[in-house]
Amino acid sequence: MYRALILLLLVFGHVGIGTTSPGGRLHAKGSDSAAIVGILQGAASQSADLLQAQNSSGNVLAGITAAGALYRKGVNAQQTKIDQATVQSGAMSGATLTLTNLIPAGSLVFGVTVHPTTTVASGDGGTTYSVGDGTDVDRWGAAIAFAADVTLANITIQSPVFYTAATSVVLTCDGGKTFNAGVVRVTVHYLTLTPATS
């Protein structure tokens, strides 16, 4: 048993990794609290799911998509999926920065997070900005200070909002001021809900 790693195949079809008494068909037990117990690594340009749980009829009940989104699916195709969409902006300039249709159609959005990858700045005295959806200027964050490497102060989670159509995220320099520098990485955190087909 090299480095206490045990791979045991029992006659009744159970496989144990790190254990001699597997509790299921496949049972991996960690022995190092700092080590990952299991890894699923997709192929280059993976398109099929990384993992699926299926019932005895082969119907998919849950899974992890190639992009890492988690979903739960019913036998009548109803589905709940936890996902996120991220984009990095170009150089910020003018009164607003619009990230076109970053919010997907049919999504229930729980929050929008913003991470400046380079310092956001204004040439005419602006010091804060707001994050909205083109209708509500500060729907997802208000009076966010200009700063690089700030990821906690600019996370705002409010009441979830359902968007029937794809919607842009808009960053607005507060006080009628304008941006003249900065690059931000913006992420929309959301659920998609798919009804049953039968």
C-alpha cells in the first residue's frame, strides 16, 4: 500500500480508494485535509456535461455542465440551473459603461459583482459609481468607491430580479461625472428555471 493509498475492487463490484470498506460502488476517502479528494477534468473544448446523475431508466436527474454550472432536472425536462456570466470590460470612458446583454434572458438574478482589474478613475472629480440594468441606475450597487483590487465592498445582493429578456449591465459614474480610466470584470450570478414539457 504505497503512501497508504488503497485501491480495492471487491467481488461484489465496489471500488474503494483510500478505504477497505467502500460504502458505495465508488468510494473515495481522503487522508490529507489539504488535498483534493476527487477531480473530474474535461477534454480540451469540452462540450458534454462533466458529470451526470441518472435514474435507472437513464433519465438525467442532476449534473455539472462543461462550463461548471450546476443543474437539477426532472423526468419531464423541468430544470433549475445555477450559473454565472462574466465579462471583462474595455477601458472605461464617458458617463457610463454598458455591458450589452450580460444578463441572460429568462434568468433570476441574485447579484452582480464587480472587480476592478485596473484602477477606475475620473478626470472631472468623480469618486464613485453605481451598477444598474439600464432601467434602475443603482439596482445592483450604489456609491461604489473607485479602487483596484476591491472585491467585497462592491458586492451588493438585493432582492432577486427575473429578467424575461437579455439585459445589459450598466455602470454609471455618479454625480454626473465621467470615467476616464479603468477596466472591470463584472459577473452576473443567476438561476434559470425551465418548466416541464409534459
